[in-house]
Amino acid sequence: MKKTVLFIVALLATLNVSAELLPRIKTHISIKQPGNKAVKYELDTAAEKDLPVVVKRNFSTNALSEGLTIYEVTVTAKNKTVYFNFGAEMETDFPSDNCEYYLPGFWYHKNLRSPREAPSFHTSKSWNFREDRLSSPLTSVYNSLSGEGWSVMRVLDKPCDALTTHIEGEVILSGESSVGYLGIDGESASAKLTFGYPYIETPRRYIRKLTLAPSIEAFARLEAGQSKTIKWIVSNTKADDYGEFVAGQWNHCFDQLRPEPITPLYTPERVKAELTNYFRHAFVDKYVLKFHSGHGLHIDYCEPVDHVQIGFCGRVLLNGFNALEYGEQNGQNDLVEIGRSIFDSWQKSGFTAAGYFYDDFFIGRGLPKDNEVVHSIRQQSEAVYAVLLYLKYEKEHGRQHKDWEKRIRTLLDNFLSLQKEDGSFARKYHDDNTDIDSSGGSTPSSTTALVMGYRYFGDKRYLAAAKKTIDYLEKNIISKSDYFSSTLDANCEDKEAAISAVTATYYLAKVTKGQEQKRYIALCQQAIYFALSWYYMWDVPFAQGQMLGDLGLKSRGWGNVSVENNHIDVFVFEFPHILKWVGELVGEPRFTQMYDVIYSSLNQLLPVPERLCGIGKRGFYPEVVQHTHWDYGRNGKGFYNDIFAPAWATASLWELYSPTRTDHFLEK
């Protein structure tokens, strides 16, 4: 009786869903004869008996999965070999002007933070993308007036991909591929979601940084009598705002994809031991400032160069501290000497007259002149973070560094005068504190430095300034779900902006109590969803001969970078630990499970002697991991760019495998 009732409920639900969705979804199929232009047929109007294929479309639902509908399409070749591309668009009835869009890890709002040379509404209001560009294979639209949303999500096949002989126009796949496409259409009065198989990319493809190229349409081969079935999940939802909509869609993706941790290839101890090879062989000591060369190295040789970045791509002082700490813990005096020489040289010669670190320069040309220096609030803050870790460590081992403490007090006092009335910091500025880029998107980078300064020096002015940054962050970034402008080489929607917001709110949550702490935790949780949205919950497919696929790389747990820089990497730093902490605190098991996925996945490309993973030296961890049809200038999908920055990747993994470092610093 129970089974019969459930069957009847499911049947009625299916009929209701079909009645609602069938008129919304318009379908077409393009058939290509080799050597001829493809012919497109609108399936809702074409005489399908005249087509060389049979196309069956079905809806199904599950009584236990309210609001979710499976849309299934099966294409069968009749009596000859066929090359096809199936496509669909779903009408939402949402007024296009009131809509926001979300394609995980690639499209937020209308991508208007990105320039017209990258995919955005600046260039077109209608876009289609390969699924492997997306951290979850989903396209969605949110009606900001009604609070309604629709999403279409691909049901994954066994992952596989095929090489193509051409990269634009109509292309017949050389073999089997599981890659379809997802997209948005805001050109007409009401918004549409688009999807199909195999992939198309229109109106342009995004092939490398700020480079749009002609479109592509791929065709899959079916032998006579052969069938191909493709499925999508269609979902309708409600949300109070765009941020809540994105959070709901992330939960939806997680529940459907159910990413599992992988079996780690190496232990944290082995990873750190291998990374010390970077500390040794990237160390440069022939200049007045000592550093690890970490920006602009060639993957085949990994030979040091003279480009120095104190922060993000170089993380000079953080890697210096990591070498020092590891060396003392493991009796490796050469690493201790490397770390100490880095800190000693920067204390003596690494500051401008105003008391800021030199940020980004080619040291072979000499130190930059103060009036020519471009300061970044992010790089300055990252340097403060590293020095304060070092000073606390040294103090705990009975060693004092009064000159360093004076340097950091001066810099933090500079921060107080640099901060604007609304709590923000200019993204980039001159040595005299005048703005170069007044955008406040990098403001949360400063929060960690200010909170650490408060904890180390006991100066409540730094805590007050940190709280002001969160006021700005809540009003201008988190409440608007507008995470942008935190990376150094792009000023667009990006993962690092969301991670900075997560980290900033976490730091204040750790040094406050009561209702104030609850506020920071709630803000942290909101930002976490946007940070997580960049991280892959599925394994993108590779073709044979694409090195990353041949190595067996599983992309789940890796994060896409930004709208401008469409590759995956190991940028996490403290984020996984915060994710786990918040997940346990608020009782969200998806967070703790995703922590396990990230933690287990990111060591897959560690270059070790028996498995160098395409890198010239052991321990030099790759940075630009090109997982989709995009490149940084060289090599393309399945490979790395030829130039990379292993310094920050090393620092990020080191933080991942140092889970108690922050809590230890922030505890009283």
C-alpha cells in the first residue's frame, strides 16, 4: 500500500511538473554533415520523422525531493552515422532587467566588475560556457523583485573528454566527451537559462586573460542505432536576496554532487618535507634583501629570478618564517639560517622612509625610489601577518626583536592614518598615503593585520580600526554579495575577495564575545558560501594526452581563481580551518564535509622525485593549473602555463597543514 501511494504521488507530481515545464523549455538540434555547414532544427516545430535522429524528452520527479525535476533527453541515430548538437532554453518569465545570475566559480550578478575583455554583460547579455569552466555544473537566475529563482544543473556522466582539431567554428569531436554547456540569456524581455550537449561557447570563447575569441560549436558522433542520454535537474526556489540565493544553490549543488574526499597521496609531514626543497633552491642571497624567488619562474628549470613580491605571489616573509620554524623543529640548521637572513635583511633595508615595506620590484635594478613605489594594502597586511607570527614565535623561545617591533608599530600606525572614514582602505596607494586605486575591495586584507597587532601589542586602537573595516565590509561587500578586487593582477569578481572577507570576520570573532561575536560569526558564514562557490565539487574530464588527466588529477576541492583568471589553484591559506570551525559551531555538516574534500585533495600535484608532475624540481608546487579550455599564454587545458609563482602556493599549503597556527596566535 505504501509503495502504491508513493508511486501515485510521484506520478501526479511528474504530470504536474511536465505541464509546468514543457511549455517553458524550447529545444533544437543541429545536425552536421562533414564538409557542410550544420543545419539547425527547432524540435518543437520540425517534422521529427524527417530527421536522421529520434529525440525523446521526458520529465521525472521524486516524491522525496520536493521541487526537483529531472529533464532527460535521449538522442538516437536512425540508420546512419550522425553528428549532432542538442540545445535547450528555459523561459523563466522573470523580467530581464530585474535579474541576477549565478554560474558557480565564473559568473556573479552580471559580471560587471569584470572588463569587457572578459565574459560580462559589458560585451553581451547572452553567454554559453563549457561546463568544466564551472565549479559546479549549474546555471541559475534570481528575480530580485519577487525573490524567485530557477536553476538548471547537469547530471554528470562518467567524465571523459576529446581533443579537437580546431578551436573555433563547427568542430566534430575526435572521440567521446561528457562536456556539455550551460548559459544565460538576458537579451529579451524575460530571462532564459540555456543548456545542451555537447558544448558550445557563444558569443565568444574566453581563451586567456582578457582575450575573447570566436565562438565554437562541438558535434558528437552517433553510429546508426546508437543512443546518447543526457540529464539535467531543474529547480525552482525562493530567497530573500541574492546572497541567500547563492547559499541555497551551493547547498543544492552539494546535496546533488555529494563530493567525497580523495585518498591523499602524501601525509602533511611528507608535503612539508618536500616543500623545503623550494626553501633551499629558490633562496636568493646575493642582494641587500634576501628572499625566496617565487614569481616568474619557468616550470622546466625553476631557476631563481630577481622579481620580488613581499606579499601574495612572493610571500617572502611568510616563507622565511616557515623555513625558520621548520628548521628549528627538525634540526635543519640551513633552513634556520635562511629564515633568519631573510628577516634580518628586511628589517634593515626593506622599508621606505614612510615605514612601509617595498612591495613589488626587480631587485636586480636596485631598490625602488620611495616616490616610485606602489603600495598594496594586501601585500602590506600579509607582510605584517608574517612578521607578527615570527615575533610571537621568537618571544616564546626567549628572543626579543625590539627593532622589528618598532617597525611594525610604525606600519600599523600608518594604517590608522590611511584608513578612511567609512572604515575602508585604498586598494593601492603611494608612500605619502595618497590613493592610486581607491577601491575598497581589498579592505578585509587589513583586518587580520590590525587584529594581530591588537593581540600582540595590546593596543585597542588597532582593534577599533579592525572593527571599522567590518562595518565597511558588511555594508559594501557582504550585504551586497559583491566580492571583488582582492587579487593583485585583476580587479574583478574573485575567490580571494570572498576568502579575505571570511578571514577578516573570523579574526574578529576570535577576539570578541557575546552578541558582537555572534554578529561576526554570522557575517563569516555568509561570506563562506561565496568563497566555497569557487571550489570544485566535481572532477572535470580530461582527454588522453592532457597531462593533468594522465596524472589522474581530481579537480574536486580545488578553487577557480576569478572571472579574469579562469584556472584552478591551491589558494586556501587559513580558509579550510575557518570553514571547519564555523561548520562545527553552527552545525552545518556540509561545511565540515567540504573541508575534508579540500584538505584531502590539494597535495595531488606535489612534485616528488618519482612523480614530478611536469615541474623541473621537486618541491616547487605548480600554480597555474589549466583545467579547462583556457590558458595563461601557454600550453592550454591539462597543463600549466610555462611561467609560474610557486612561492604563494608553498605558503598556502604550509598554512593548510598548520591548522593551529592562527588560534595559537589569537589566544590570550
